[in-house]
Amino acid sequence: MKGSALPMASQKPSHNSLRVLMLHERLSARGGADRHLIAILHHLQGRAETLLAVGHDDQSLPPGERPGLGPWVRQKGLERGGLNGRGGQGVVRRLKGLIADCRPHVLHLHNVMDPALMEVAAATGRALMTVQDHRVFCPGLGKLTPTGAVCQTPLGQGCLACFDDQDYGRRLIDLTRRRLEALKGLRLVLVLSRYMAAELMAVGLDPGRIQVLPPFVQGLEPPAQPQAQTHHLLACRLVERKGVAVACRAAVLPRDDLPLVVAGDGPLAPEVARLAAAHPQRLRYFGWAGRQQMGRLLAGAASLWLPSLWAEPFGIAGLEALALGVPVVASRVGGVEDWLRHGVNGLLLPPGDAPALAEAAARLAGPEGRRLGAAGAAGVAAHFGHNGLMERLLAHYRAVADGA
């Protein structure tokens, strides 16, 4: 256990005594959902009493950021996805014990995907969940077909087309349905974008239980002095659905003189490194970047590339870039249009179009990019400030705690 657990809470919170138990699969700094949770916890300190429970700690969060989380504990089993039933009763029993010990006014779930654990939280009558990906309505590749097209098939037996192993596909379809049913038992569902709200309504979630609450930027500071633009930047998990191969193809096409720097890790890392070695003037592989490194990479970037093939639930990397005045070129997918306006703070493209990506990057390497980046920074400050978004989150917490 890290820190100390919450003391016993009264049944009804006073204005300043709201107690929140956060449940998440892992303590990490590597994913957008992880960074979003860290940002929320940092800004809840002094506004509410919190306890974070995570399934495991991958040690990627720097020591300097850990005190800002408040107290936290490792709760074995929160990382379970729900497909493997072994040991499930023990995990359920431990979560019930944690809730009984802490007696929080609000339980806030983040990426807890075992339906049995979601049901335990729902049974308290004081639980809400931030849905940050597709796993409660898509059993496959995140609304992406095996051929790389955006999937329009509703949840059901038609999803079997995404699976070579039909038995495994049936199990995942059943698991997705159980997750969705458990989600329906929660008091409130928060989503990051209008796209995610529409997907949940399409599978039968009550619109009255859905609220769009976008993320905000945490832990990236602009440089003290303007920096020279030395590269374009791709920063993501190196997997096919992020459009990594598209970006690499665009990087070696004729365009401006700036190389593409790829920051991230994942299954495609060896291929990116190989291509970077073959085209050192056009493509450079950085590897995974921590927050300070990411801040420096963004400070020298003419643009951030977000060439996703799948429907991004939001695309927080783009918001981070805009906050520092870096324009974004992104695929027109998922929740991206909640924050990226074509010709205003960046450029939108059809997914999978490497020549269009190269052409857009060349535009952003000049005066147009600086204009769009400045507009992006102003837009983030006006619409994605943490104070306003935290007040909205706290209002949701109070409504759940009060049974409203």
C-alpha cells in the first residue's frame, strides 16, 4: 500500500468533505487515459479527499509526480478484463472489502473492464465511469475492420467478421455485452467526446446518463523562449491503428525539409527503427518519451501528426500540442473534431492518405502553421482550462453522492 487509505466517511458529504475512490487498471504515464486520470487527481487535491486503487504499477510515472496523486493502493485484480474467470470471486471480495473500509461518497471508474467489478461498483448506487475507449461497445479493433476501414457494424453477431477464431470472437462479443449491461447500472457515464456519446447511445445507453467532459492538459510547460522548428512529430503507441505506417510513408515523400521524429513504443517500433535507419534525413526514431522529453520535442515541432485509422475517442496528444502552439494534422475520425477545426487550428484529412499527410505537413512548416498554432493555443486556453472542467466534474460527483 502507498500512502494511507481514506478514513471512514459519513453517509452524506458536506461541501468540502467529498470523498472519492478512484478505480483504474494501472498506475502509468504511458497512455492518454492514464495521463487524464493523473491530471484529475492532481487537481482534486485540496478540492476533495481521494484514494486511488490500481491493479498494478508499471513504474513509468516519475517519482516527482507521485506525491500529487494523493494516497493510493494496489488492489490486485483491477487490471482484469473479464474474459478469464479464474479467481474472479476473490477479486470481487477484495473490491467489496475496499469499498466497505473506505465508504466513499463517490466511486469513479477508469478503464476497469471486468463486468463483475463494474457490477460491484454499480451496486453501491454511488458510481460513475469515464469511458475512454471502445471496449464497452466494440469487441474487436476499436470500430476498425481488419481491412483498416471504419466499422459501421452494430454490436452483435456481425462482429464475428473481425475474428479468424470464431469461438474467441463469440466470447468477446458476450464479454462486450456484459460490460455494456454493467455500464447501464452506473449512475453516470462520462465520455471525452460527442463521438463517444453517440456510440454509447447507439448501443442503448440512456442519453440522460451520458455527459461529455473533455480532458485537459497536465504537465507540459511552454518553453521560456521561442524554439526553432527542427522537425515534425508523431507521438503515440506504435500500433497499426494509430496510422504509424501511413506516417512513415508520408515522411519519405517529397515535402518540406523537416524530418519526422517518431516518439513512442509498441509492436511497430522495430519497423520504425529500420525505416529510420534507411532514411535518416527524413525519419528519426526517438523511442518512448517522458513528459519533460515530450515537452522539448513539442517545443521544436512544426506540427504534430495524428494520422489515426481507428476512431480516436478524443486524441489528447493533439490537445497537448495545441496548448503549446503546435498545429495538428489529423485524420477526420472519432472525437478529433471536438477540438480540431480544419483551417483554424490545424488540418483534417481522410484516414490512410499518406500523400495528403505529406502535403499538409509542408503547409504547416511555414507561416500558415504558425498562425494555426497560435489559434490553437488560444482555443485550448479558452475551452479546455482545468479549472472549469474540474468544477464540472465536481458537480457531477456531488450529484451522484446526493442521489440526484
